[in-house]
Amino acid sequence: MARKQEPVTDEEIEAAKRELRRVQEEVREQLAADLGGDPEDYDASAYFHRQAEDGEGEAVPDGGE
């Protein structure tokens, strides 16, 4: 059952985004420590940004080429 809730404030959204960024950084640092490399090597958003710049990030139906 849904409860009656107040809308989420902009401040709460920003706080959640900051917390997510903090956790992402921790995860990247731990991956780098466990698997080697730099924490930046494990930044998925940077990876997808580079793919899009290279034209390799295009969606393809049914996984085809």
C-alpha cells in the first residue's frame, strides 16, 4: 500500500546526489585497490561519454551491428 508522502524537496534530491557520488567514488577506489589501475578507470559515466564521442555508443536493435 502506498503511504501519503510529502514531495521530495530539491535539497533532499541534491543531498541524495552528493551521497551517490560519494559512494561511487568509494567503489571506484576499492575496485582500483582490488583489481589494479586508477579509480578513474572504473568510472562508468566517463566510459560511456567517451564511447558516445567516438560514435561507438549508438544503440543497435537486437544487439546487431
